[in-house]
Amino acid sequence: MDRTADSMLRWILLLLDLITFTFQDLKSGGQVTVALGGGAALSAPPTFFLLWIWSLVFVIELDNAMVDLVFFMDVKSVEDMIEASSGVHFSGFRMNGLGLRNTEVGQRTTLAAEEMHKQPFVIGVAGGAASGKTTVCDMIIQQLHDQRVVLVNQDSFYHDLTKEELTRVHEYNFDHPDAFDTEQLLCAMEKLRHGQAVDIPKYDFKSYKNNVFPARRSVNDLGVHVQVNPSDVILLEGILIFHDPRVRELMNMKLFVDTDADVRLARRIRRDTVEKGRDISTVLDQYSKFVKPAFDDFILPTKKYADIIIPRGGDNHVAIDLIVQHICTKLGQHDMCKIYPNLYVIQSTFQIRGMHTLIRDSLTTKHDFVFYADRLIRLVVEHGLGHLPFTEKQVITPTGSVYTGVDFCKRLCGVSIIRSGESMENALRACCKGIKIGKILIHREGDNGQQLIYEKLPQDISDRHVLLLDPILGTGNSAVQAILLLISKGVPESNIIFLNLISAPQGVHVVCKRFPRIKIVTSEIETGLNEDFRVVPGMGEFGDRYFGTDDDDEELVVAHTPLRF
């Protein structure tokens, strides 16, 4: 309010000056000359220049007054005033206090985006004691120098020994699964996977205690804890890291370092005497009593879970180079592709992004929507056909030369999920001349969620590879029902390729976890689902936009479709 009083005082003083100068001009008739540059000049009474200055001050003060009005008025009042004065509805971004708030749809999209955090690529490295696991991890870290990589060691999660166990520490089996605090390990890994920093304890093999301190205390203060930050790659190393299925479930890649027993024994003697302060006789006694039996009973059987077995450990540079190349490939993929190797997202280009922009635009006409949707569907179908089995074939070219190529898969059919899936049939027919196409109708009836299924499938579908067609993968419930129906008809899970334009992560999780051998081919992974279980950002009701119908028409079609069980 002081600011308003100062403004009024300045206006009054200027008005008094204007009146004074006006009377002086009338009495003297004097002129004031002002140079304008370039040899030009302006001559006028002093009152003219004072009026000009007074007008500028008036405009500035009026602008300040409007700013004060906006800050002192309620936000809703300002919006109402704008709408009333302009005759249009205030939409889009709205002021909220001194900040901004988006529209309801934008909030839902943002919330869904925040929920989908970047997933790290978790690599489990197992093997016998002193097999070279740490060396392999160090070499991977060195070659992934341009990526954020952290190492989590299972040795950090040993249980603290009780007083009774400390009195008989040489009889304690550190190679048994019960020696590890697996629950603490799982808790730490879950935090890292959800983007949270975590304090990893450092086990002291002299006091046989875990030491962990709050995150605000750095490792250099006491040297007894390590703070691990979220990273692109997490290396999880330990002798029994594959033993617990819950820990295995966290891994995207599993490596087993396989080294000869005599080499491992020599390394263990050197390491335990230097790093753990033990004498040679104690090491040998523990090896024969605990280490060797534990390796045969618990560690070696987990070798079957490994994706890659590395003979000779860190000396196998070829294997490590191949592993690093594979990791780099995975890091360049979408997060969902890192988790599920049976998910394939076609490579994005400006053409594909441009077509997605058009079909997602709510203002796009039906004609343009159908045209660009058909183009995208054709690309997805072509990519899906590339995952079918092929056989080698030689042909003679018009020049008389021999060309060695491949022959297309002969036993093939398509199955569309009514109604949106029928929009993909034309693209499939254009790629595969004379292909048989079946249909499945899945309709959720009432609040009990019961699925009524109608099917019309080729009689010999069990002998064919099946391309399942549905443009949008949302919750995944309809897809699961359709896949279960195909499997019940004798179609092997590995013979099903699910084609769609866009996929929500929730639907991908549901389908890929339940059917790990099925292949999903899509053009884009969406942000997620909103509160209404609609895909966001999505493209609306695909069937309605493609066929030019509304929700009432769709309900009529479903209600009058004959059902057969």
C-alpha cells in the first residue's frame, strides 16, 4: 500500500508543475527547443514536454497498479475477469498462488511419468570363492567407463556373529546360505532399483561385525560404510547370489565365473592371509571343512541359472568384451526391453515420430488418422514378420548367378482381437497374400469382470505361427485372455507374436511375466495408465477413431455379436 501512496503523490506533484508551467507559458509565450539528432530539432512550449513526461509516468504507474491488482486479487477472480473481458474460456496453464498448475489431464500424465522411473540394468556375478568374480566386475566397470556403474558385494551382508559364535568363529560356516542377511540385501537392491541412494555396510572380518552409518557421514570419515547411488548398471557379486530366487528375480543378466578348484584354493590362501588376517592352517582347515562342501552343495548347482558362463574368470578377455558389448546394446534400448528380452520396439525415426504425432492429435481428421495409422501398422507388421523362422533358399537370378537367400514361413495366420484389432488386418493381408485371419471377441460384462469370449479360428491353428493383432496394449487383461485361448487351442506359446502400435508398461509386465516365450512387437512404449486405466499419453479410443463410430455404436455391436463357448 505504501507503493500506491507514493504513486499518487508523484501524480499530484506533476499536476501542480503542469498548472504552474501553463500559467508561465500564457504570460511569457516562451518556447523550448530540443535537438532530435541528425540536425533536426523540435520547438514547443514547456507545457508540451511536461505533458509528454506526465503521460509516460501515467502509463508506468497504471501498469504497476495492474500488477498489484493481480497479486492482491484471488487467482480465480483474475481468471474470471479475463474470461469476462475477452469472451473466451480460460484454459491450459492456470496461476496458483505465485506458481503454475497444469490442467487435470496434464497432471495425470505427469504423475504417470514420475511413477515410471528409469530402471537400472542389474547384472548378477556368481562363482566359487576366489574364482575371479571381482576381477570380472572390475573389467566390466573399466570398459563401461562412460556409464554409471556401481558394485554391490554379497560379502557386505553377512550376519553379525553372536558372542557364542565368536568363541567358535573357526567353526562358523561363512559359505552357507544362512550366513547372509538376504532380507537386508533385498531391501538395499529395491531402493537402488527405485532410484534411492543406500548405505551398504562394510563387514569387518576381524571383528565379524557389520558397520553402517547414516548417509551424511562419508566413507572417508571412518572407512566402514559405502554409500551407493542409483546408477545405470548395478553389478551384484557374491558366491551365493543365485541361491535365493527373489534375488535372481532382480537380475537382467546372470554371469557365472568358472575357475579350476586348485586355482581358487591358491587365491583363497593368499587373500585370506593378507586381507582377513588368518593363518594358512586355518584357511586350509576351513576350506576342507566348509568351503569345498558348500561349493558342491550350494554354489555349483546355481550354475544352471547363469545366462553366460565365463571360464578362467578375468583371463577370458574375449568373453568379457562380448558381455560389455551386450550391456551397451541393452543400455541403448528402452527400459522395458532391458527387463524383457521378448519385447521388441521398432527403431524410432523422425518419420515414425511424425506419424505418431498426427494420430495422437485429437484434431486429426478421420481420413488422416486412418491413413497414418495404416502406415504405422504396416511397419509394425513388417517388423513382426521378421521374427518368424526362415529357411535358407538358393535361386537363379536373370543374370544366371546364384543368390543365397531365405524362404518365408509357410504356416502362418493372423488373429485380430475385435474390434480395434480388425484395423490391422489390411496391413497383414498386404504383406502376406492370402493369409488366413481368425477373430476373437473379449468383452468385460458387468462389475464382476467376467470375460465372455467368442472365437472363430482356423481349424489347423495349432500347426501355425500366429500374429495376434491389437493396436493398443493397456492393462493386458484382454491380451492375456486371448493368449490363453490360443494356447488352449494347441498353439505353442513361442509361436505367438503379439503386434500393437503402443504399449503401456503395465500391460507389458502382465503379458511378458505370464508368457515369457511370447514375442511383443510395438512402435512405442507409453508413459503408463491414468486413474481410469486409459493409456497416456495414448491416442484415445482407437476403434472409434479408426472406424468413425462412437461408444454407443460399439456397445451395440458387442451386444449383438453371437457368443460361442
